[in-house]
Amino acid sequence: MVHTSLKNKNLCKIRTITSFLTLNQDKSTWEETIRKAASFGGNLAQTFNAQGYQVQSIRIVTNAFGEYLDTSSLASALKDMRVLSDVLKSPSMPNFRIRFAIGEAKTSNEIAILPELINAYGDICNACVNVGVDELGIPDKELTLHCAQAVVEIGKITERGEGNFNFTINYNCKPLIPYFPASYHNSSDENCFALGLETPDLLVAALKCLEKEPNHNSKMQQSYAIMRDALQYHISTIVAITTTYKHPYKTKFAGIDTSAAPSKNCSSMIDVYKLLGVPFFGASGTLEASALLTKVFKAQKGCELIGFSGLMLAVIEDSGLAASASQGEFDIRALLQYSAVCGIGLDTVPIEGDTTAQKIADICSDTGTLAFRLNKPLTVRLFPIQNLKAGEITHFESDDLCNSAVLMVP
């Protein structure tokens, strides 16, 4: 039985309605294909809003950009990105902001031009690279190094290094992740859509409903049950709205990423840890609490669980985590350790501006090894911040990012 207060739909926001579609080299088809997906997403958002659920963003993800952009040179790729940008600004598009991901980069050439594409087109140029492993389970180091070199270059040429918000390195990640920039779509798959949630407010409210319990194991069991059931209530309601919704451009419903997906505009995951009895994020007990939270997200039923569907620890998207980093309460090694039981890896972590591409590639390889050995999706999204050393504070201006202390890559 879910407590009445936890049925409040303001506690469970829909971070994204994400459509996955395929574009081809015939640019004359782009506008209609994108318009249909945007129209569907916008109208579904209105339906959710009418039912009391706030939708924060409409997103579109394509197949690998090398399949429809001319990547033979940087100039030709920039020219095609201009066409795409004009399409997204066309009067035929719905009158709301559309976040856009151009899918994955598959070659070293495509990775090499990404920094300039991201610098020029930012929020419509979200992209990822999927790195595999060999027969020994060792991540492709050459490909990882190309990615690390792109991370370094993006840090140099974009304002305050914020361009790395739009690029991630994926390990063992399947398609149809609704969150950016790890999202990608295979052109061999049918067009579809997925949902991603923002639920830290719900988790905090659930834990506050519990009475004090001196026995640790009993407390953890009760905490798990109340968070699981509160989240399940909203997911069941959201799935019911989604499946009954009719629209001429509705595609297959692929599922929900049940991750909490914190942001700077909701409760911090730090609040959740404290309510679970962890004195601060990074203290003893953090790993145990992380494992419990992951079980909450994995326990949801009634729809396909896609993407990460696990605990997200995005350092500079979560005001509490950013503050905790500034207080020196955890480091990159701790984040990597917690990734063994949660769901995302090293996400939005500010690092020293002079960190070499080789050192970035090495920590990426550690993350990739963990991802494939434990068969879980992990990503790396690092922000080298020019002229800053470990412990110094960033000065981001993006509405999406919190300022935090820079961490050192060991």
C-alpha cells in the first residue's frame, strides 16, 4: 500500500520523452521525419501534463551520424550540421525546445571532428562512442585513446570546457538509452520511443515517511520496500497513460529507464544517502546504500527496463554531490568503486585541465573493464577544466551544471 502523500505526481517528473529514428543521406526527408517525432513527443507531453506529470524535455536520437552526415571532411560535416540546425528551427516544427543527439561516432575520423562539431552546435550535437573489448575482456585501447583525445580537445576549445557535457564514452551500453549523450540508435532497428524519469524528490519523500528503526537490517528492508513501491506506483500510472495514448506518429514504446536521474533542480541523491543512515557521501556505508538503491530501480515491473535503470551519480548535475566533492568527501577511485553496484560510471566529473589523454584513456579502460566484467552499462564523461588543479572550483555558466571542486585522475 503506497502512502497517499507519495502519490503526489510532482514528486515524479518525466525527465524526457525520447524518440529514436533513422535519417539517411537524402536531406529532403529530414524535416518530415524529425517533425513527426517532435509532434508526437510534444503531444504526449501535453497528455502527461494534463494528467499531472511534468515533462521536462522532448528529445530525438538518430542512428550513427556518419550514415547521414557527410563526414569526409570537417567542412562538409559542419555544412550538413547547418542543414540539420535549420531543420530544427523550421516553422514546421512544434513550438518548443527539442534536444537532439546525432548518435554514435564509429570511426577515428568521426571522433576527431566531434570537438569542432560540438563547439559549433552544442546542444543539438550530443554524441557518444561505443567501445568494445577483445577476447580477454580488455577494452579497445586505441579507440579509447581517440576518445580521450577528443575529450581533451573539447575541454580546450569550448567555453569553460562545458562542451564535454555533450560527449560520452560508452562501455557495454545497449541502444535506446533515453538520456543524453549516451543515447544512440541502430538504423537496422525500428523507430521507437522511450521515457526517462527524475525521481530523487520521490525517494526522499518516501524515506521521510518511515519511522525510526534501530535495527539496521530492518531499516534497510523497510527503506527498500517503501522506495520500490512508491516508484512502482508512478511507473504503473505512467505506463498506463503511455499505452492508451493515441497519435498518428506514435511508434513502438521501448520502455522506461527507471534511474533516478538527479538534476540541480530537485533533491540531491546526498539527501537519500543521509536518510539511509550514511553520514556523508563517501563515508563507510556508501557502497551498501548504493547497492540497495540499485535494487529499487531494477525491481520495477510492468514495462521493459531499458538504458541504465540504476543509480546515477552525476557529480556536477547534482548540487549535493558537487558540494560533497568540494568538501573532499570522495574521489574518482570511490566513484569507480560505487560503479560496481550502480549504473553509470564516471559521469560529469571535472578533472584537472592538464590531465593527459593517456591518463584519461587509462581511467576509461578501468571503467570499461568493470562494465564488461560485471555485464553492466557504464559511461565516462569527464570535464578537463583549463588552468585548474585538483581542489580548485569550477565556474560553469550552463544552467545544467553545478560548480564543484576539480578532482584528480590518479
